[in-house]
Amino acid sequence: MIKTIFKVLLISLLAALALIACKPPAPDELSGRLVFERKADGNAEVYVMAVDGSGLTRLTDSPGWDGEPSWSPDGSQIVFASDRAGGPAIYVMNADGSNQRALTDPSTASLTPSWSPDGQWIAFASTGPNAPGAQAVDTGFEIWVMNIDGSNPQRVAGNPAGQSLYPSWGPKSDRLAYTLQTAQEGFLLTQMLRDGATPQSFSETVEGRPNAPDWSQGSNHIAFALEQQGMVEIWQTKPDGSNPVRLGQAGANGGQPAWSPNGKHIVFVSDQDGAPALMIMDADGKNVRRLTTDGAAYAHPDWK
């Protein structure tokens, strides 16, 4: 009797193992939260929601523009830009929208903030000094870094030939990628954060006008938008410019890419169906799916 029961259990176990072996692997589930700029009824504010599109929540409510948000590494805070006090300045708030406060003076324009992976710094683009005694920059937007409380601002990169914008941190918080836009051309550069470091261009391998780089913390690749012949598509490359790969969609403008924390997916903005919507795709450009369908205009997503 015992042998019979044992035999039945063994057969059942083997059958279950066979079913598991034949079962296809589970899909790579999307998880986390997105923060982004959303414009509805003519007013742009900062919102968050789950990656599956649920739980849309408005975080800011000012008469001015609020946008370009970036998560802190632990997801407890969000840095963003706003012109609520006149000129555009950098602000920070808790992840639920509480305790909103300015980090830079609106008397000098500051945009495109980005929180470092080690949590110690915020990079941003600015047109001038952000502390008493700092040297003014009169050539347009330059790349600055500051402590997360707004103290100790330092200019780290820039070029009088154009506007430097969209800083994005490397995984070790020791380098920045950013875009340099001139009247005729656009470049993507990396900059080591040490005295005397020389900017390194990594966009010569592609033809067109690149913009808005985002450095993956999970795969050490850089995604960016590339304008070619009037169309804007998503590309990615290694930090040295090697192995450029086009991830675009035919017949649609796509821009402002942001990596998932594990480097397996990219969220981006696309006008495929009219108003700029949020889209998600795999890191190789496959499995593109639309995330927002409400007709509002979306911009500058960041994934945590």
C-alpha cells in the first residue's frame, strides 16, 4: 500500500515537473512608477502613475509651468523645473507632492534637472550664477551641479558656441552626458566631474541632430532622440559612441527617452496618434505599446 502511494506521488511529481519544463518563461513584468509632465486644459503640471497606467496623480498645482521631473534614487523626492515665481528655476518636493521648495533663484533661468544615482548631487542647465560670488555665464545655458539642498552650485560644462542642456548621470555619479545645441548642429557629450576634464563627444557615429540623452543605470547605454530629415526617433549607443542602434517608429516623432531601472525597457514620448503620448518599448525597440490614451500632452518622463 505504501509503495503504491509513493509510486502515485512520484508519477504526479514527474508530471508536474514536465509541465513546468514545457511552460514558456514568464514575461518580463513592468513595474515601478513614472513621473512626468502632463499638459491638460493649457496648464502643464507634474504627475505620477504606475507603469501600467493606473493611479494617475497630480503633484503640482501652480499657475505657471511645472515640468521636467527627475526621481531621487530612493524614490522619496522629485526634483523639477517651474516658472511659478517668474523665471524658470529648480524645485524639489516629496514624492507625494508635499513640501515644494525652490533650490535656485528664478532671476537666472535653470532647467532640466537630474538627480545623481548616489543621491548626493543634482545636475541642471542654467544661464548664470546661483550663489553669491559665482561667476556669471553670459553665453546661454551651461551645465551645473549642486548639493541636493541647493547649496554649493558649480559650473561643470558648457560651450560659448551653443546651449548645453539635458544633463544625465552615468551609473557611478562621476560623469554626465548632455546635449550641446548650436544654430546649425547638435552634439552629445560626456564630461568627467573633475578639474581639467575635457568633454568627449559620442555622437559622431550618427548623422542628424541628437538631443535629450538618458544614461541607463542598468545597462550602461545612452538613449537619445535624433532628428533626421524632419523626423525625430529614438536611438541608443554605448557611452563611447559605438554600436548605435535605431529604435524608431515609422511615421511618428518620438523623443525624451527614459530607461527603466533595470535597463530592459524605455519609456518615451510619441505623437503617433496626435497629442504627444507616453509609449513603452523593450530596449531593442521591439514590443512597442501605448501607455496613455486620454489626449493630454505628455513630456519628460522618468522611471523609478
